[in-house]
Amino acid sequence: MKIVLAPDKFKGTLTGIQFCAAVEEGIKEVIPNTEIIKLPLADGGDGTIEILEYHLKGKRIKVKVNDPLFRRIEASYLYMDTIETAFIEMAETSGMYLLKPEEQNCYHTTTLGTGELILDAIRKGAKSIILGIGGSATNDCGMGMATALGYKFYDKNGVELSPIGKNLPNIDTIIGDNVTGALKAIDFKVACDVTNPLYGENGAAYVYGPQKGASKEEIAQLDIGLKNISSLFKKQFNIDVQNIKGAGAAGGMGAGTSVFLNATLLSGIDLVKDLIHFDAKIEDSDWIITGEGKLDTQTMSGKTIQGVLASAKAKRIKVAAFCGAIDLDSQQPADFGIQYADAVINYAKDLDDAMRNSSYYVKKIASEFANSLKS
């Protein structure tokens, strides 16, 4: 029997790699001769670097950059020499996790550090750059990133603006005379799993601004700013970003990368699957075991499990899901295409026990699953 293990992480408890180790142990205790293929996945958000490093054996490049509040920090990205490709996680330099709760406010933050990582990757010789834009603390529409690459932003009086969300309404002119010439030769792909427009009630500011610490008044100003830069994009670059699906992702980074980098916005899980040749490696499998911290209706909105189910369905492979918790009606997993589902919370004493002993319980779930295959 051939079983593929293709989980996402259990955020805060288990990495995808740890999940694979626990499941393999649980299955082999019951069916020792099972062929196990470990293909841990990620959907382009935080943790994707570890997964690509595991599969592609790239090297970490460390760089001194600016954090969201212009403080110098050391951040890293993954560079794969064999394919001249860099994978950059926006969260490494512009992420919420870099800020204390009282510092979090996307009215005042910048994506400058993300641009600095991109610039370093270009100088290293990258011909292709994949940018994961999950977990951002920003709402500057990529203004900071663009500044690092040589763009300048001026108000109506010709004063250069600091690249933060607060200044979006004040931009009158965008100048690209000093942009690094190598930029046009790079193939940029952005892992983007939200579909929000840039501005409006479903846009970057109104939907994500509250989670990033902005007040109601600041959110209204940010939305005005996003409309302003959108009109400039249309006037100066002839690109109507409001019509781009996912333009509002990561505080407008979807729009910013489309304009400043000529990037293609793609599903994060599809990008990762392609990079590791996932569909070829699952050929002739009897089961794929996937998993994530919580299986719920959001799972089918571009998350890892949805990507696994799409590949499995195309090849008629059965899918089992081992999760931390399942928040679905009993019939819904089957409706999604999942033949077997179980959760850590079904075995743990309480949530604290589930979090602290995830590996133990995932192994137990795997053993139960293996026993069901034997019966």
C-alpha cells in the first residue's frame, strides 16, 4: 500500500514535517510494510520557506533590512541555485509577528523591507522570484517595496513621501526614473489566496485594517488613499487594479506587485505543488493523508487541503484528513471529497492537552486509521 502524507502545519503546535513523522510512526506500527511518501505542503503564507527548503534544498540568505516600523532587523529568504529562483515571505520583514500588540497599526507601517529582500535576490542572480504575501502588518499598497526598488512618491508640492499607509492619500506623482534596470527581466509570481478588491467595503482597508490595529478614522483614510493610488496606477501605468482579483491582498500588496513588479497573482498552494512536482509524486497512491489545525468552511477557500483534494480527485485517490479540530457537519467532509476524517480534539482531555500533545494524538489517529484499513 502506498500512502502520501501531504499536510499543512497545525499553527502553533505541529509543523507539516512533524505531522508526517507522527503519522508515519502510527501507520507503521499497524501496517509495517506501508510505503510512505512525505510531501508536507504550505499555501504561500508563513511557513512556506521551511516547506520549500525541505523539498528543494535551497539555501537561506540573511539580509539586514527594515521592519514594518523602519527598525533594522535580520531577515532571510530562500534561494535555489539550480533553478535561479528566490522564495520570499513578506512576513519575514513586513509581518505582524514582528510587532508588539501596541505597535500594530497599518496606518504607520511599511513594506520597505520586503523590497529590500527582493533587491538582494535580484543582485544574487535570481531570474524568478516567488513572493508569499501572508501575515502582513501593512496597508501601503506596496509603496515601501517600490521605494526599495527605486520608485519615489511625491505630494502635490513636490515633497517626497515616506512609504507608509498614512501617506497614500497624499501621493500626487510616482517617479520610476531610478528603478533598478534588472527588474523587468525577472519573472515574478505572487502567492495570493484572497480575492478582495483594492478598495471599498470589501477592500484591503475595511476588511483587514481592523485586524492590523487601525482605527475607524484611519481605515477611512487608508481607503481614500487606496482609491488615490489606484487612480494614479490607471493614469501613469494604464492598469486598472480594482479589476484585479486579489488586488487587496496584504494591504494592497496584490495591486502593488501587479504594477511595480508586473507580477502574476496565483494560488499559493498551486504554486507550491508545482514547485515540488506534487501531482507526479502522488501517482498510483492508495491514499493521501492531509491535515491542518482546523477543518472548516474556510478550508475550501484556497487553503492547502483544497489543493490536495483537487489533485486527488483528478487522479481518483482517496483522501483522509487528520486535523486539530473539525468544525463541520458530519456530512460535509464527504461532500468536500474526504473519505476519512478525525481530529485531535476527539482524543485530548481539553484544548490545552490537544495543543501540548498534538504529535501524540496525531500518531494515535494514524494508528486508528491504519486499523480501519485492515478491518
